[in-house]
Amino acid sequence: AAPAPVSPTGRDTGADPTLAAQGGEYLTTAHGSRRSDTDHSLKAGRRGPVLLQDHHFREKISHFDHERIPERVVHARGAGAHGVFRSYGTASRISSAAVFGKDVETPVFVRFSTVLGSRGSADLARDTRGFATKFYTSEGTWDLVGNNIPVFFIQDAIKFPDVIHAGKPHPDREIPQAQSAHDTFWDFVSLHTEAQHHTIWNMSDRAIPRSYRTMEGFGIHTFRLLDDEGGSVLVKFHWKPKLGVHSVLWEEAQIANGMDPDVHRRDLADAIEAGAHPEWELGVQVFEDNEEQMFEGIDLLDPTKIVPEELAPVQPVGLMTLDRNPSNYFAETEQVAFNPNNLVRGIDVTNDPLLQGRLFSYLDTQLSRLGGPNWTQLPINRPHAPVNDMLRDGMHQTAVHTGVAPYHPNTLDGNNPFPADEPARPFIDHPAPVAESVKERGAPASFDDHYSQARLFWLSMSDVEKEHIAQAYTFELGKCWEQSVKERQLQSLANIDAKLCAVVAEGLGLPAPRPTVEHGRIAPSPALSQIGGQWPLD
Ligand code: HEM
């Protein structure tokens, strides 16, 4: 069932959304008039024509005509589940968020997804997976909208439409669906070489997970946690599956996509139904919140970079268990609206330019996807905390607000929602310094190294994993028509690793170019106790 109805205004409107549409014993029209026949239209005589006055006929057809809403512009195909997040209390040292209190249990809804395929595409496409979690905390909703790969293709949100246009099916024939095997994708990632790190993860087995239950999740961006004393730290969020990380072979993925394109959503639902409730531990890497926002030469605001766990260990803060399947796909999995703006006291954003752009995009897209500004009233999106806002009216408004003065302050409403005093535990707007005051469109120099971490990833792979990566590049690039695109991508591979480049070049029947960059410093190696140990949470 949908979460218990909580009035979006914090006041009881008496409307139970689960009963509103399906309560009575008889078939009725939408306005409750009983009907005995829903199989025959009203005609002038048995042989027609059909009469315009048949309201039941017109309502039934017309409502059906409007049953579809736009699919998400990205991450259209997904599967969701309800569960609970139990906090260990370890993060309460660095964040005042209620969700991190010791033994606090918070209901969650998670939606896993592919990125590029349409709603009806196959689950086991080679693609990044979305891993979005809605925490219905007692102090408002917190959304952690992450992926199963810890880095992203681009460093600035202004390029998001470009990377997605390049990755989506070609505009002329809509081929292919959710696979990287086409010219525009390789054209983009070889021209925008900051994408090379994410791309090598996509060519690895991580992009064909065995199950949603065996995927890691990453918040990717660096976030800021705030405590009650005005202290702040920077963190990166990680979900670690209790079942471990597992993938399929490319051949298995091909077979599964053909025989059961729903393989991942089926696996998730079946496991939950059978009582094999999947679990993930949430952990954080913690960094000092200083002006540079750098850690061991890694720019923490660059979403194309990881911080190796050897340098900043992932410290566990709680356990999530998914234990309930949705009862209505549309009302829950489709209408859920995640948004990186959904933050609560103690959790805040940083200046990562990719994250900053996301803060605009989600709200904006949901205005059209969910038909206006009132989607927070949909049952799956309702906070499990009292709401008392001054937002009124609009398309699809279902709350019945009371009072005459929806503004603040006012002296007219008996139930004036704003007492004179500050509310207890308000959201903290952290007074972070702004570094530069000159308007410019460039990126910091620390964003310039596009290859060291791709190389780090490659070097960390076992031999069999390396073989799979080389095969994936060869297969996917082999689908390109344009030779110049293949050659430019080979140049990037040469800059990542000469051996990788040589194997793929041979597979494509092309010469292997020489690297054009010096390999950057791969892995800084200060003692763990000096770096990772500086923010022990236990
Ligand atoms: C949807 C993750 C970057 C725009 C999603 C979803 C996930 C996600 C998991 C699906 C949510 C769901 O299941 O409903 C990420 C991650 C990013 C990233 C991890 C980078 C670290 C961006 C950027 C933009 C963007 C830069 C735009 C500037 C969107 C839009 C949707 C979406 C428009 C559809 C939302 C909806 O219709 O409800 N993203 N995304 N994303 N993302 Fe992102």
C-alpha cells in the first residue's frame, strides 16, 4: 500500500487516496453514478450510430486516452521498493540530521533504473544504473539521488543535455536502445575527455549488474554535513550491498535481455516477496571542510573523480533493508519524484557545478512530467513530517487549505502557522564562503586531469576483468560507422593505458596511437592513519 495518508498541509482533509478511486460495491462513473453496463455504448437503435450523450462511454474512452504521462527524460525504466533505514548513530557526531540519530528507523522508498533506455527497454543493457533513495525522515524528506558508478561523465550540468543527446538513440531511426554502441556516444566521450573515467566503468562489468541487489550505490558529489555547533565536514555517500557486488557476462546479458527483459525488476520483486530482503549499508568518506575543498590532490568538487577508499575509508552509518514491493507501479514507482533539493537539517550541498545544475533540473522536469507544481501531494511524495507551507492552488491541487491569509506574517488566521519565535531545529543554511566574485564560464585547473583515475581504475582490475573491458570497447566501438570517431577514442585509450589501447586497436583493425599525455600521479599514498583516520566515527 502507499504510505499512510498524511495531509500535505499537515491538516486532515479527510481524503484517503487509496479509497477515493475504488471504494464502492458497484461500478460507477468518476462522479459516483452507478452503471449496470460497461460493455455496450448507448446507440440510436441496436445498429447505431453511437449517441454523443453517452457520458459513460466518453468518460471511459477519454480517461483511457489520457492514461499516459511523459516518461522521465532520463532513467525512464525503473523498479522500486519500500523499506527502512536503521541508523547506527555514528554519523550523529558530524550531522544533526534526525535520520542519523542512534537507532532511528526511517521509512524509505528506493527506485533503481537504467539511464538511457525508454520505459519499455530491457533491464540488462550496458548502462549506468540509477540508485535513488527517498528517506521519509521526521524532519522532512531527504533524497539521495545516486548511481551505481561513483563518477559522472561531465563536470558541469550545462553539458547534461549534450551527453544525454549523445547517449540516447540516434534521432533518425531511434536505434539503438540504451546501449553505448553508436557513433554519437563515442563522438561525445572522445571529444569531452572528462567522460573517459565514467566510460571505462561503463565498459567494465559494473555496467551489467547481476541484480539490483548486488549493486553498489554512490552519491557521487561531495555533500556537506552540519552539526548543531556550527561544525561542518564534507562527505561522499556509499551504499554497499550485503550480498556483495556481482555482474553477469556480456553473453549472459544478451541472453537475459532476449529471454527476460524484465530480469532485474523481476529479481527484485521476487526476492522481496520470498522474504530475501536485500540490504545495503550506508557509509561515508569524511573530509575536512576547508576553503580549498581538495583532498590529497583530488578536487572534491569534481564529479569525475573518486577518492580511493584506501585514503579515506568508507565508515558505516546505517543499514537499509528493502522489505515491501509497491502495490501500484504507477502510483509509486512512476509517480515518485526524487530531487537533490530535498535536503533536511544537517545535510547540505556543495559547489560541485554538476550538483548545482541538478538543483534546478529535477524540480523543473517534474513540473511537466507530473503536471504542475503539486506533485508533492501525490501519496508517494508526501513527507512523513508535518507540512505547513504557503503554497496554494495550481494544477492538480487536492489539499483543501483553510484560513484567509496565506502569507507570512499575518494577524488574521487563528491558526497562524508562524509563531513569533524561530522554530526548533530549522534547516541550517551553512554560511560557506564564496571563493571568487568574478563572473566566468571556465572550470578550475584541478578539473583538467581526465586520465589518471581512468588509468587507476584499469590498473585495479583483475586480468579477467581487463579482458572484459577490452572486449567491451572492441565490441561497442566496432559498431561505429565513422572511422575518425574510433581513432579519436583510441587516442583516449592510449592516454589511459598502452596495452588496453593496443588490444582494442587490434580488434578494430586500426593502428594504436601513442599517448599524448603524461600519466598523472596515480595513487597518493600517505599513511591511512593520518588521512582516513582523522574523522573516525566510532
Ligand atoms: C533522473 C541520478 C546528473 C537531470 C535521475 C535519476 C537518477 C539520477 C538516479 C532517476 C530518479 C528516479 O528513479 O526517479 C543522477 C546522478 C547524476 C545526475 C547520480 C550525477 C552525479 C544529472 C544532471 C541533470 C540531471 C547533471 C541535469 C542537469 C535528471 C532529470 C531526471 C533525472 C531531468 C528525471 C527526473 C524525473 O523525471 O523525475 N538522475 N543524475 N541529472 N536526472 Fe539525474
